[in-house]
Amino acid sequence: MAKQPYPNQGMYPPPNEAPPPYPHPQGAAPPPPAATYNTVTVVHAPPPPQQKQKGGLFSSFMKEVDKVGKQLGKELDYCSNKINDAVDKNYSSSLLDLFKNGNVIQLVSRTTGRTVQIVMNATGQMIPDANGPLDPGAFNSLWTVVNEGNNQVKLHNYNNFLAIVEGQTRCDSIYIYTFLFVYMCQPPGVVAGPETKFQLSQLQQQFITLESLREKMRHVGFLKTGELKPALATGKENDAHFGVKLVSTAYPVVQTVVTK
């Protein structure tokens, strides 16, 4: 656990805040008098007889073509997903090298331009947001990497693990949930569960995404306010993009020097 308390969450609009009642316009005309009603009898005409459609062999052929097209689309999607998985697991770059085991990093949200951090909400629960400072001394914005190979990682802040768990929002001594993902509160030495494991993907040279390996197609993401975006509604759009800032490492750092 962290040696000092987590800071309070930033000011968001109060929950369940309702707009003020709409004022009744002054000088409005009184409502019109009640109308008189007359009894009207409606007689429904019988529906016209249905004519049998002439389908024949051509209609049957087109139905089979449609079935084949749908099946082919499913097979193409399956192959595409397999190719993407293979690329993500085997891709290598200087950006992904920042996720070496034991490295300490900051995740900078592309949407807010600030870091992912743990804060305390109004009820005393630890939650993540993307309004953290770029200061490497901000302990609550530092994430330690647990690299399990194939560009698959777990990230924790003093054993509070980032995770995606069924989109629930709550916190107790075991789990710290958010709209779309969770921090796992674990004592040192306890292995974090599969919900804390993410597949790294690199986009546009400078950004990465974090996709849940347990709940495929669900990603970590944040709104423009810095609040969490539900994982089930987060794909690989900008809200799920993060820059990576290396804070500390036990590995040799290679610096590129350009000379003229």
C-alpha cells in the first residue's frame, strides 16, 4: 500500500444534479376550453388476400448466396482478429520496450494530456482518473510494470492493480472498481487475477492501448473530463490512447545522439 493517503478526486458536476424547473412564461394565454366529443364508429375493411410470391429457383439461389456471404464475413473477421493478435504479441519497438518488467512509468492520456492516477472520491473509495500531473514525484500516478511476455502486462501502483471487471463500480478491501475497469487491492506477494492482465498494442508510433485479456475488445479509456469511460464502450479510439513516460528503470538506457 502507499505510504501516504491518496489525494481527493477533482471537482466534477455533483451526482444526480437536475436542471432548474422551466419557468412558466408570463402573460401566457389561458388554455382553450375543452372540446366537445362526438362518437365515431370506425369500420375496418378486411385485409386484401395475400398473393403467393413467385420465388422459384432464383429466390432459393439468392438465399444461399446471402448465407455464404455472411459466413464468409465471419471467417474474414476471425482471420483478421487472429492476425491482429499475432502482431500485438510479437511486435517490438522502443515504445513497447518501456514496459520491461519492473519499470516504473506514467501513462499520459491522449484525451486529457494528463496522467492516469489513483484518487479518493467523495465516499473514500480509490478510483482512477486521467487528471494527474506529469510530475514524476506524484506517487499516485506511478505504475510498476509486471511483464508476462507477448506484450502482455499488469500495472500496479503500490499493489493496487489496474483491471477490467464487468464494468462494475465499487471499492472494498479486495477490489477497487471503476466504470469500466478495476484496481485490484492486493497485499504484497499475492498474485493478481487474470482481470488485471492487458494486451499492449502500439498505434501511430507514440501511443499504446490496453485491452483486457479476460474481456476481449474492452479497453482502458477516459473521457475529456478525466473520468473513466466504460470499458464495454471503449475500443481503440483516442480515449483509449496513452503516451508512456519512463520514470525509472533497472535496465541500461540507450540514448540516441544525432550529430551533424
